[in-house]
Amino acid sequence: MKLHLLDRSSTGNTSITVSQNNYKNFLKVWHFHEELELVYIIKSTGTRFVGDSIEKFQSGEVILIGKNVPHMWLNDEAYFEENSSLTAQAVSVHFKDNFVGKEFLSLPEMQPISHLLKKAAQGIKFNNVTDNIKNELLNLSSLNPAIKITRIIEILSKLEQTQHYTLLSSNGFINTFHQTENKRLNTIYEYVYQNFHTPISSKDVAELANMNASAFSRFFKTIHRKPFTRFLNEIRIGFACKMLLENKESITSIAYACGFGNISNFNRQFRIIKNESPSSFLSQHKKHL
């Protein structure tokens, strides 16, 4: 997947942009932008990519993504069939991290929201979001600009008080797009996302980055606080989880499809990263399928 910088700035001289989308499928582009993005998936299913997180998504989820965090919602294959009647519906809210002014966000009363926006650098999935919050997101576009700002603050405050949430991307990923080396890193990420299902060695990637193996190892570990092999295995296991939840192939087939040379290594890496076996993961999540 090639990474794209998209312009999500307001065309109407407003600090908040609200879009209510109803398409045959979501934008099939791996992208990032300066604005934070609050998304409510009204109706759709597929695979969600946020940073180095790859997970299945479904209707009803609410996600907050920080600025410059690469992401994509990729619909299931059925959405791209010629005669498909499926639709992808969502509310998307885009705003800068200082949309109400830095001084306002620094007020003691605003500290919880300020901390929430910082945590969004990893991407946040809010669990068990109330229908009241979802309805407020649905109604945002009909409000006048001043009320829209206060309503967004109210929604963020309610989401901040939610105790049940999941940070999506790994902590080591969050600052990589601010680094002076980001062109080199983007080349690495693009290569990994396109080829993780095939054998990849750190030596191959080091050559791609025009670095010797030891220098690349130090560079990558400094940025991600983990070895390249761990990063690669997390990407592979993340995609394996997506395939397991689709329930279309056997565990052995999925292991090979995700780039593992043998089933024993797949099972070992799955347990290291997910703290459970593939069969246990599938069993635990069957009720959500």
C-alpha cells in the first residue's frame, strides 16, 4: 500500500468538518492528514488499518485517530462486486488538535480532553459507546457552527469518561511520521505491507533503506523500541487475526498466507503477541462474528 497525504482541511473556513458518507465502499487509500479524525461507522464491514494495527471492523464502532497517523478502512470483497447492493455509511469529523485554541485546551477543566487527543496518536477504539453519543454524531452536520463546536467538546468529554477503550497502534509507531527519516521509514512500511506474506529478512529491508544490517537494526529499534522481526510478526499476526475472523480458511492455510514458513512458528509467534493460541482467539471471538 502506498501512503498518501490527504488534505482534510475545511473548505468553508470552519475549524470542524463533518461529513456523512453513504458510498458503495470506503476510500481504498492508505493515507494520513494533519487533522484528527473521529469516525462513527454507521453501516459497513471490512478490515481497519491504523498505524501497525490490522483488525476487523463492523457497524457501530467509534474510532478517534490522531494527526498524521496512517489509516484506512478496507471493505470486504463483497462490497466491490459489480452487482453488490451493500453500502458503506459513516460520519467523519475532522479537526485540528488546536481547533478551540491552545490556551483553551490548556485550561484545567480541559485537561482530560487534551490527554484524550494525545492518546489518539495511537488510534482509539471506544467500546460500548452509548446510542446517545452515536445520535449526537449523526446530528452534528445539522447544527450551526458555534453549537457544533460545543457539541464536539461534549462528545469528546463523554468519550474521555468511557472506561472501555482500546489503543490500536503500537506505541513505537506513533512518532515515526514526524521523524526526519520519514521518507526512509515510509519506504520500509510500504515494502512490508506489500510483502509481509512472503519471506522477508531484515537484511533485505536494510538494503532497501540503503543501510548496513547493524545500522538498520539500531535505527529501527530506536524508532519502534522493538526489533524489526517483532514488528514484522505483529503485522503478520494482525492480518492473521483478520483472516481468522473471516472464518474462510483453516489455521494452517492462514499461517502460510501471512508469511510464516511453518505452522509451529506461526503458533509460537501468535501466542507471544496475542497471549493465546489461534484456536483460542477464534473461539473467544466467534460470538462477535
